[in-house]
Amino acid sequence: MGISIELEVNGASVSKEVEPRLLLAHLLREELGLTGTKIGCDTSQCGSCTILLDGQAVKSCTVLAVQADGSEITTIEGLANGEYHPVQQAFWDNHGLQCGFCTPGMIISCVDLLGTNPQPSEDEIRHGLEGNLCRCTGYHNIVRAVQDAAETMNG
Amino acid sequence: MAGESNGAGVFGSSIRRREDPELITGRAKYTDDLQLPNTAYCTILRSDYAHAKINGIDASEAEALDGVIAVYTASDIADSGVPGGIPVGWLLPDMVIPEHFMLAKDTTRYVGDGVAIVVAEDQYTAHDALELIYVDYDPRDGVADPKKATEDGAPLVHDEAPNNIAFDWEIGDKEMTDAAFANAAHVASLDIVNNRLIPNAMEPRAALADYNSITGELTLYMTTQNPHIHRLLISLASLGLPEHKIRVIAPEVGGGFGSKIHHYADEAIAAWASMQTGRPVKWTATRTETYLTDAHGRDHVTHAEMAMDADGKFTGLRVDTYAAMGAYLSTFAPAVPTYLYGTLMSGEYDLPAIYCHVYGVFTHTVPVDAYRGAGRPEATFVVERLVDEAARVSGIDPAEIRRRNFVAPDNFPFQTQVALAYDSGNYEGALDKALETIGYDDFRNEQAAAREQGKYLGIGLSTYIEACGLAPSAVVGSLGAQAGQWESAVVRVHATGKVTVYSGCSGHGQGHETTYAQIVASALGVPYEDIDVIEGDSGVMPHGWGTYGSRSAATGGSAIASAAEKVVDKARTIAAHLLEAAEEDLEFEDGNFFVKGSPDQAQSLPDVALQAYLAHNLPKGIEPALEATSFYDPENFVFPFGTHIAVVEVCANTGHVELQRYLAVDDVGNVINPMIVDGQVHGGIAQGVGQSLYETAVYDEGANLLSGTMLDYAVPKAHFLPSFETDRTVTPCPHNPLGVKGVGEAGTIASPAAVVNAVVDALSPFGVAHIDMPVTSEKVWNAINN
């Protein structure tokens, strides 16, 4: 009953035989040990499981592992390349996180947001993050972090 | 950005958090991220009915499913010989305490009550098996509204609690208060529903239990704010294992807001299942499951009145509250609507007569317990809404009526009529700063001009106080707590001068590792980088009471400061011996001991530490090594205060409320890390604004939870909120070594009243006196049009 899939995760080739119903989030966490991707809900609201699938931010709890066959995936573990990604750095510098649980998904969404809109207004940032919930920060410092990262990336 | 370095200047600096590199890279491990070899997975079948008799359970199909290891019910737990209880930890006089077990025995009392346990080889199978358990329920009527639950004929949650009343509690002087109302020139009166909330820490609760049947030791990794409390309750009430054989570890914990204080059945069930199966067992709640099991917050129905003289001076406050307890008494639930609520009724005001009466009421709902603020947001909402209503009925400006009634700055300590003694404060100072920043006088002109054009602007004040830094142990003991509330710390200076600090608090997003290191760096004069902070493991640190009630700086930080002081005292004795000087002649500056006037001949703390460990040349009677333990029991609560102001625009056509500005001027005493303090304020405000505009847990008439998923419950998103303006005044706490108060709950306590006061102010042309939370467009539209 297993289905063979091949994909690239954080630059490494992965071949797996998976149950058809296995969620991509569970493939990453349980089978590949990439627990940086979090699961915070069961209705696709919270965004904690957000990853980049072929460069696009998606909620990995809403993608079947078999649907990711042949794709390239970047998780929070694959974002830093020798040094922190500017978005990671900006989250640290601006106290854009507290408990850290939403942070991997939030950072990935911010990377996607700045990829499509390099100079977002505050309003565009707030609406751009509507798929990611944070209960600790009130989003105030997350918005500052995105503004800071945008400045760095445009600089 | 301040440098992450050493010296006394570290205290008070916005140092970036040392916690963050692991969190921003996905390396940090939360409970569900942990893997132990041969782990089995546990799921829990939950009642679909608010109230039902269980006639029988057929688990045979589930048991036959490939991959299922076992299915258990309440009788299996009873047969195993463990106590199986889930106790309440705060006792009130004459309180009805119903039995509460890890699984429902023959009756379910809320949607979510646990009925059966599945243990399987993997989590998918464990969830599949739940669908194959057939429970023969005999459904009964349920009741969810705390006031209706007390009416004659309402369905009973527990037969031993007539009218569903768990306790009947009062504080203050009824006779004196009634007399104040008899003589009042004006009376303000409000009926208030404080809406039920679901905490929504982003990390769902989870447990990974590993019982070793050879040694009899249980290691329990779990999502906890207080590992030692969980160890104690699991030992005494749930599993009967000796306390010293249980090790509770809090790995990274993804938020709590109170919901991870309480002792629930689920973590004990995972541990019990590990004992039964001889394998590590993991349980992880789905989000929907957290909605059905994490203790909810608030849920009060209140009638409140304020008596005034002709000058708007408050003469009496009378409050009558029905507070939901839910189906069972959760860990600290009875304290929340009583000693954390009634005692706050004086607010910032010199109120000569107060009477507060509370019924704690059983309902067929998820149990209610402490949620960020716990009783104090409810009290502040009552007082601050009533103060605005008093301003309305007396025709006095809301800022002015507050000013007339504040406890004066020279009147501290101030003994209220409801037990608390406020230690310090300058309420007018915070109000003035806030009014100036927001431009209060100009706003009134702008508001009047806008109304001419059919635009409805409103401004709302909340001049709040809270009692936190829980708490003096003897005081809470006399009020019913079955726990102490002191805090522990160990400061261990190693032979090389590096330092490890252990705290009995247990952070879950507050940045303790950074803040506590700042305290120690300042106290010992050693580089900040040379100090590590460890929390959250009952196996490695002295007993502590955990993190909640804005206590971690005031009690945990004070314990650390006290332990550091003991270390310095001992080091001074050794340094004096090494320098052949009298102790009283030594100065201690930037980590160096030297004789006054001779700083070039110094013994540094690392020098002294090395000698302390070598122990070749110690003064007589001094033990080797250099570390100290402190158990700090505070003299009093701490009393943060401040003024929060919300500015809204209400659309009269649609009822939509736009929160345009939100300003917080808080006084939390001395500040260890301003960036972290601001972050706590932001998050607190967001949860309070969430309550006032968006969030509410909804039960239908049959006590079914309608807002049962994250799809149905409005956790605020980024675009629901504005940027926040924050400022401070500083009135140090006079009775702890750091002069700190607490900041974790201030925003949540202050903000609901500020927002609702602003909406009511905006609607004053329509004669609206009150709107219940959450202030949705529908409620506003109805208020305008009815």
C-alpha cells in the first residue's frame, strides 16, 4: 500500500515509501526528523507548519506527502546558509518571537512575502501574514522584524 | 542594541534574547519533537455529549485493529490500583468537591470528558481506533450558562451540589456598603457578561512518558509551566508513585497563558499507559482537543453598582457574580473568581466600602481555571467599566472622575477594604503621561468635530492595578492554597568562575534565560556570557512553584538575587582571607574584591572561586566550593499599575469597530530588560483586545461547544490589531531585592476595559451605556438601532 516518492528536502535527495494519507508535515517531522516544522492546529488555521514547496509557502499539514513527489522543499532547518537568513536575523534583532512555536512557520511566510513584495507597507505585512497565528507577540515586533528584513534585503 | 557583555550595566539593557538562535533555526525541541526508542502513541476518546450516563463501552473492534496495543477504560485504571484522581489545589470553606478521575466512570459531564484510551504503534492507528470504540450513551440535559445553572430545575452537574453551586463566597462589608448606597447622590449600575475564552497557546499540550519498571522511575516530558506542581499532584493524587521517583521535564514549551499550569488527566494517562505497556508513550493533543480540554478562562455573569456623592467621590461598590467552574474543579480554579478577583475591587481608588459576592457554579462545560490575568482582568473590567458609567451618570469627565478618586501618592502603603495592602504607586503620574501622549484634550475637540460629520470616534481609559508576584506563602495558605508560593534558586560559581543558575520557575516564552543571566551578571560582576540559566526539570533543581501570576521576576528573580548575594558574602569572606584584610574593609566592584583605596590588589570572583574549590587555604569554618541556594518567600504581592488608552472609530452604518490607537503606560517597577518587558505588554494587550473585540467560546443551550475549532474561534490575526504604543513610569517595588513587579499579565488585565470604554464613548450620542464583549459589529449595530 506504500507509494514511492522522491523529493529534495533542504538540498538533500529523499526517497520514501509512504502511506497515501500521510501528511507532508508528518513526513517531515516523523520520518525525516525535521521537527522545526510545527503542528499547531488541525484545521489549517495556524500556519505553524508552513514550509516552502518549490519556492512557495504552503501549509504542510494540508499537503499529502505524495503530492510533494518530485518537488523541492525548504524547511526552517534549511533556511540558514552559513549565516542566518535576513528574516531569521531580523526576528532575533527585533524580539519577533517569544515562545518560538509559531516562529518557523512565521519566518517561512515572511520569506515568501518579501519574495513577492520586497517593500511591503505595514498593512500589506499584516495582511500578508494572515495565515500565521502568533499568541505571544501581538504581532507588533513581527511587523518590525519584517520591515527590518525588507530593509536589509533591499539594501 | 546593547552589547551582550558584562558588568553592572547589564541590568536594565535591551539585550537580545539568548533563547532565540535555537528557536529561529528550528533546532529547539518541544515535547512532541522528542523521540524515544520503541515509543507507542496514545489517544483519548472524548464524550460527544455534555451530559450522559455511560451504559457500556464496546472496544472489541478497536482492539482488533492491526497496530492497536490496548484500549483502556476507567475500570482498567481503577483495577490497576492507582489513585486515579485529578485533585483541586485550592480549598474554600464549605466548597463542594466532587470526585474527579482520570477517565469518566459512569457519567460524562462535558463535551470532551475522557472516556477511553487507545495505545497503538503509531499515531495514525491510534486515531483510527477511536472511531471503532462504541459507547452506549444515555444523554441527559446539560447547562452551560453559569447563572441559569443556579436556577431551580436546572440539570445538575453533580448531585451533591444543589443548584450547581460549588461555593458561596464573599468579601468586604455588606452593611457598610449598603449604607453607602442608601446615602448616595448618584448610583452607576451595570450588568456585565465576561465572555468565556479559550487560551490557545500555539503549542498544543503533549506528554512523553517513560516508565522504567525495573527502577520504578517515571520520566515525564510535558508541556508544563510548573514541573514540580505536576510531579506533586501526579504522585499524590493520580499515580501514587513516590515523588522522588518521578522526574518531570519541561522541554521547550510553546506558550501557556495559564493553560499549562493545571493538572489535567491526559498527561497522567500517558504516564499510566507507559506503566501498563512497559513502553514510552506519547500523547499529543490536536488543536480541537485542546479546545475541549485546556481549561477555559473568564465566564462570569455580574451585576455591579457604584455609589457616589454629589462630587463624584466613590462611596461604595457592590458586586454580585456568578462564575463558571465548568464540570469539575480544576487545579486553582476556586481562587480565580475569589481571591484573585474580589480582592482587586478597589482598583486604583480610595473606596471606603466594598462588598463582593460570588457564586462558583458547576456547568456542563470544560473546566474554567486561570487564564492570563486570572480573576484580575474580570475585576478590572467590572471596576473600570463602572467608573466610566459613573462618569456618564454624574456628568464628570472619565479622566477627572478617576483623578478625584485615586489613592493619593502619599497614602502608601494603602490598605484596601478587600484585604490587599498596596505597597507603592503613583496613579496620577501614569494617567498624566498617558493623557499627554494621546493628546486627550485635543481628542475631545476632534471627536466633537467628527461627530458633526457623522464619524463616531471614541476614547477609553483603563487605569488598572493588579496584584501579582504570587505570593506570600502564609497569606495564600490562610486563603485556601494547598501550595506554597515562594521560589527557589541556586547560583553555582564553578572553579573557573563560570556560573550556572537554576530556577524553580519554568519559562515558556518569557525570556528567563536572558533576564536571569542579566540579574546574575549585575550581582556578581561576571560576564553575561559566562552565565547559564537552567529551568524546567524537577530532577536537577530544588522544588519550585513555576511560572504564572507574573511571578517569575518578583519571586524567581528575587530568589536568584538572594542566592547571588549569599555567593558574594561567602566570596567576600574568602577574599578577605586571601588579601589578609578585614571583610568590612573590602569593596566589591565589577566582580573584584579589594581593600578600599587599593583596587590594583584585587581578588576577582573567578580567583576566589578557584580557591574555594581548591580549598587549600580557606578561612576557618568556611566550607569549600562557591554556590548558594535561596528559597525566597515574598513579603507581599507586587502591584503593577498604569493607564491604558484605546482610540476607536465606530461605523454607525455597519457597526464595525476600528481600533485606531492603543497606548499603554505601565509601571512595573524596575525593568531588567526593556525589550522583553515591551514584548510582554504587546502580547498581553493582544489577548485583551482579542477578548474585547473578537474572541468568545460559545456553548449552545445543550452545552455543546460551538466554537470548537480554530476555524470557529477568533484568535486575532496580525491585521486585526494595530501597532501598540508603550511607555512607562517607574515606581520600584519597596519589598523585594530587585524593586521589580510583574509584567506578564498587565496588558491582558488593562485592555478589555480600555477598548469597551472607547466603544461606549464613541456611541454616547446614541445613549449606549454598555456593550458586552466581544464587541462585534452585530452587537454595535443593534445597540445603535435599538
